[in-house]
Amino acid sequence: MTPVPTTEGTQVGWTLVVPVKPLAVAKSRLAAGTGALPAPALALAFAQDTVAAALACASVRDVVVVTADARAGTELCALGARVLPEPAGGGLNAALAHGAHLVRARCRRAGVATLNADLPALRPHELGLVLDSAAEFPRAFLADSAGIGTTLLAAAPGMELAPAFEGRSRARHAASGAREIALTGVDSVRRDVDTEADLRAALALGVGPRTAALAGRLSLPGAP
């Protein structure tokens, strides 16, 4: 693990908090478009490739998965992630805040960042560039490829994460005072997958092995 510099010149490693929905209700829009594959299989493959790539990033100390899904928890724990149970009834942002709180309770000086679980084309080096940029600010975020949502939100040690995901989260995170990360060449960190068109774009970038194996069973341009 390579330490991450902060604006104060200290060294800190990043812990990523990755939320994973129950697989039975995940990626319904994508499944409607592809048809041939069940949504739970796609959602799990995306999460596995995302977590594996994140763990391979030199700027990442560890990955914490927050989920209520037993199968997802087991599979992602096998990759090396720590798994925390999702608190009941609070929704996505409450789950992320809960995960960040538990991370900080364990390591007060941790830099905490949330990362979407549906980034199957994620490249460790590009994630490292984003986290290095985030380290320059108290809070920072990366917009998704559509320019509407957010794929990563980061908080330096001592700063509240204050997640405001779902829908037009780019505008909400900007309004909250988080600095938008304006990097080029980090498409794999922006490319979340909700629709068939998103999956085509991710395949064009090059996806991880689990997503690639599933995509090979689909009649999609770019599938292996």
C-alpha cells in the first residue's frame, strides 16, 4: 500500500466503502435490456470486478463492503474485502455514512471514500489518480460518465463524508461544498453500468474477468 499525501503533508491510506444492493433487486433496468442474463448475476460480477480492481490499487489500504446480501458478502469477502451488514431501513446514504463511521472508529486518520459497485471496467491506476486528486481537498467527488451522478466521494481525515447519492448527486455534492475532481483519462472510474448502452461502453473500455465471462454469453458488440 502506497500512502496518500494530504494537503497537510501527512501520509494516510484510503479506505473505500462500497455499497452493494441485495442482488435480487439490483440492475433491473440492465436486465430488461439484455434479457439473456439474470440481474443478480450481472450485479455480482460487476461488484466482484470493482472490488478486485480497488484492492489492486496502490492508493487503497482496504475495501469495506456494506451489504444486506449474504451471497454478495461471502463472495466479496473471499476477494479480500471487509464486509459490514447494512443497517435496516436507512437507504443508500445512511448505509454509506454508517460504513464511514465504523471505518473512522477503527482508524481515526483514515481517508474514506465511497465507490460505486457497478464499475466493471475499473482500472487500479486510474482509481489511484482520482484518489490522489481527492487528497488535495477536504471533500471531493467524481462525476459519472453521464455528468449527472457520482461514482466516488472522498473525505480527508477528520472530515464528514456527508454522502448525497442517488439521482442528480453531482449537483448535490457540489452544493454541499465538495470539490469536483476534474481529471481526464479516468473513464473507467466514471463508467458505472445501469443500462445496456452503459454495458456496451464498459465493454469497449475493457471489463474485468467476471463481467467478461458473462458478457460473452450476450449478443452485444464488444463482448468477448
